[in-house]
Amino acid sequence: MTPTADRIAAILGFLDEANRLKDTLRSGRTPQGRQESTAEHSWRLCLLAILLGDTLEGVDMLRLIKICIVHDLGEAISGDVPATDQRAGDDRAARERADLVTLCAPLPDDLKAEMIALWDEYAAAQTPEAEMAKGLDKIETMLTHSTGSNPADFDYGFNLSYGVEATDRHPLLASIRSHVDARTRRRASEEG
């Protein structure tokens, strides 16, 4: 079925706004020292999920990838809050969801509902796909910190405590985390 011209225009309008994610910078740094964008983080998160796909029994891979793509879309409006600045009760999740709703406004109702439902699923982390997305999200961030050209005062100790609850929810996540933690410890030791 070919979409109507109005549907195509709505999708393109949404994509124009979502494109802002390419300019939304995170605190993580590339190996050359450039700040990464949230879009780059989401891309590598999806790549990580794909590479682990054959080991994820009981996980709907398409749904997992959709959740990974959508989980940070709201940041296109208000930006990223570095993990070190996040606090319990800071209403960050509510702001991100509200920003996602705003971002999705141009979409047809069915697509808008799907995008928001995927974000809500990620936030609740109650399905196998959302649990995996949340854990892999933390791991991707830790990987970036373990390989990036970080500032001299980078707190590798924070990296070792970051996202433990999310990465402890599945044996595969815990196993990957142990490798990333070892890399982080080596990096901290090398940089003294």
C-alpha cells in the first residue's frame, strides 16, 4: 500500500526534526576527542544489539532495534543530560517523554502512538526487549568512555558503578559488563 502524500509529508516533517539528534552532543568523546552526538550513540547501540542478536533467545530483534532507535529521540529538543549530572527525582524522564511527544506531533496518529509506546516500554524496562535495550544502552556509554579521548579529570570510578542495575538484569549483559569494567580499570590505571 502506497502512503498518501499527507502521510509522506508528515513523516518527512518528523524526520527533519529528528535530524536535530545529529547535533545533540553527549559528554562521551570519540577516540580522536570529538564529542559524540546522541545519534551516533544510538547508531552504535543498534549495532551492538545486532551483533548480539543470535544470542538473544526470547528477544524480538526488530522490537529491540526500534526501542534502541527511539530511546533518546526526545533529546533532540532538550539535549542530553550527562550521567554524572543525573539525579533521582530530577524529572528528566518526564521531560524527555514530553519532548518526544512534541517531536512526534507531526506524525500520523498510528506512528506517533508507536513511537511513544516504544519509549514508554524502554522507560519501564519490563519486557525482554526493553531490559536488553536499557542494559546495552549503559554498556555502549561505558564502551565510549573506555575508548574515548576523555578529559584529564575523567572519573573512571563513576563508569564502574554506572548502570549496574540495568546490566545485572540479564546474564549476557553482566558478562559484557565484566569485560567493559576490565577495560575501564586498565584505562584508569594507565591514566593514573
